[in-house]
Amino acid sequence: MTTGLTFEQQEHLGGKTIMSGGRTLHAYLTEAKYESLRMLRSPSFGAIFLSLPVLIYLLFAVVIFGHALRSDAVATVAVFTGFSVFGVMGPAMFGFGVTIAIEREQGLLRFKRALPAPAGAYLVAKMLMAMLFAAIIMITMCAAAVFFAHVPLPLPRLIGIGTVNVIGVLPFCAIGLFIGAIVKGAAAPGFTNLVYLPMMYLSGLFFPLPKGLAAVAPIWPAYHLNQLALTAAGAPLAGATTHLAILLGVTALFGWLALSRLRRLN
């Protein structure tokens, strides 16, 4: 049985088209390319999530508290890592939570399943889009930190923080995917903010929390990503393996819950 498609080196088994490894990789990269371009060209998404983190960081780290931070290297680094984590959270959570909820309601997920493309290309494309946005955000944040906030970190440390944060978007992608799988499109921005805003403030990214709130900060994945970013910056913190394990657990749990829900819906 044939499909009428012209894939090179394709095989036919049980009526299904099996693409070669090269074609499969090309399909994933093409989907990721156009998903990234679509979100970059969207003013309500690309412009906001790429510019807002660095602008807010400059406002607080340079304009408002710049003089005080110059005399405290530890606080300067902590502010930088906190705002960096804040920056990469948004594209992951909203890129999945809002867009998947809307596209699911519009029938795009069902349409994607009917296309001759790898089954996971749609979700992998969104994940790579979130990682691309995180990489761009980290480049702008590092440039602002070096040239304006005078963060006392060498280039290898900055690269380490950037790598941690780019890979660290995955738990937030999983949380966003779960939100997008269970709520309607119109409600998705509100539900995403219900998770995003408390996590942003209650995970201790921007300022030391009171003792009572500090005790519950570890329930938020942003707290654990910030601890890993601080470790990459050279802070003498213990428990990096624990923080990494928790982030992997969050990714696996919410990813599994979301995919289970999407299978039932489609």
C-alpha cells in the first residue's frame, strides 16, 4: 500500500509510511523552524517575552538599585540569576499553555495527527521554540548584566547559567502543556497566570522571602532552577542533584498527565 508521497528511502509496512532517519529529523526541524518563526513574528508573544525580562532587569538592577548592588557582588549575582529564571519561564508556560489550549479547540491537534509527519513533531517544535526564546533572552540578559549591571562573572560562568536556564525551560513546558490540555482557550491565559505569577514571587527569585514563605518556596520549580543557576554562577550551594531530580520529576509528571489527557481528547 502506498500513500502517494515522495519521501526518499521510505518503506511501507502495514499501510504506514516509515520515513528514514534523515527525513524524520528534517520533519522535526522544519516544524520547529516555522513554529519559532510564527511566535517570533507575533507581537503579543515574541516582542513581549523577548524584551520584558531584560527591561525589567535593567530597571531594578541598574536604575533603582544599581548603586546599592555595586557594593554587594553576591546580591548582584543573585538578582541576575533570579531575573534570568523569570525571563525563561514565560515563553515556556505561555507558549504551551495558551497556544495549545487554543489550537486544541480549533482542531489543529487533530489535523496534525492526519498529516504525514512524525507524531511528536508538533510538541517537540514548541519545546525547541521555548528553548530558542530562552537562549535569546539569556544572550540579552548576559549582555545587560556585563555592560550595564557590572555583574562580576566571567564568560564561562555566564555560559553555564545560560545553559542551565535554556535546558531548564522543560519543566515549565510540561506545566504549560498540562494547562493547555485541561482548560479552554479563552481561559488558558488566566489559568497560566494563576500558576506563573505566584511562582514568580513565592519562589524567591527577586528578594529574600520571610521565614514562613521561604519554607514553602521549594514547592515551585522556579526555586530549584534558580538554585541550579546560582550553582552555575559559583555559589557554594549544596543539593544540586536534588534540585535537578525535582525538575526532572516535574517534567515527567506534568508531561505524562498532559499527554494522557490529550490522548483521551483526540
